Amino acid sequence: MAHAADGLGDVLLDQESLQAEVTRLAEKISSDYADRPLHLVGVLKGAAVFLADLMRALTIPTSVDFISTVPYGPVSASGVVRIRKDLDEPIEGRAVLVIEGICASGRTLAYLLRNFRTRNPASLGVCVLLAKQRERPPDVRLDYVGREIPDVFVVGYGLDKDERYRNLPYVARLT
Ligand code: IMP
Ligand code: MG
């Protein structure tokens, strides 16, 4: 029987480190948004596990919505991103924090931020669990980063390779 961990290399973040990063981020976010209700926007599916943990660690009133984009492949190397499932609710006038599992080239976030800005939120921030050490578009500002990691492909804690490995409770390099 195939094991869930087949094909995996080094563990970059174990369960304890993930919990520590989530706690640290949640404390900072709870303090930064103490004066206004926070609207979390999770980017499916990679952010689902991170968001579930993060929102339970926040000590401020929050609401949550989700958006899903169609991943661009080599055919769309131009960075064109499409929305598969849009937000359920308007974000106009709200304090919005986009929650993403990982930022690599930053193209997905660049697109989403541009799109969300046209909807006139009161504020628009970004929180990513992982940020790869590589160049990003200048308009992609990561307000909260769990960990910077080398530019390698990782899976687990919501992140997949062809829909596999999302359920791993840690983040590991794929070999
Ligand atoms: P970007 O647009 O290049 O920043 O890539 C963002 C999207 O690519 C993320 O939302 C992930 O779905 C996917 N991605 C990028 N790097 C990885 C990785 O190392 N593991 C799993 N998914 C990744
Ligand atoms: Mg993926």
C-alpha cells in the first residue's frame, strides 16, 4: 500500500514549528486588527489547513470567505490567472486579509490583489505561511510571512503535488 509520505525529502516545518508560526502570526494579526472586524479571504485549496489553524488562534472577531483560482500551467506562463470560484460576499469597506499557503512567483497574489483592489476594501493585507526566496512583483507586499523557504517544491499542510499530500501534518520537500 502506498504510504502518505512516499516520495518525500527533508521536513522543512514539523508540527511543532507550524504551530509556533501560526501562534506568532495570530498574535501579531490579533493585535494589528484589534480595532476593526477582520475579514479573512482564503485562497483555495492550499490555504485551507493553514487558515483553519490560524483563525482558531485569532482572538479578534473575524469572518471568512474563500476564492479559488485556476492554476496557470506552462501554457499560461504569462501569469494569467482565472477565478474558478469567486468570493461569496462583497468586500467593499471591509478590512480584508488574504490568506495564502505559499507565495512562489507572486503572480497569483498579484492578480488577486489587483482584482480585490477594484472592489474597494477599507484595507487589503496579505498573510502567507510560506514565501519562497525569489523575486516577486513590486506590488505584492507580504504583510505577514510564516517562513521564508528556499525555492524548492514543498508539500503538506494543505499544499499539494497533483492533489496529493495535502493532509500531511508537516511541510516537506518533494524529491
Ligand atoms: P505563484 O503564483 O507562483 O506565487 O504560485 C502560487 C501557487 O502555486 C500557490 O498558490 C500554490 O498553489 C502553487 N505552488 C507554488 N509553489 C508550490 C510548492 O512548492 N508546493 C505546492 N504548491 C506550490
Ligand atoms: Mg497546487
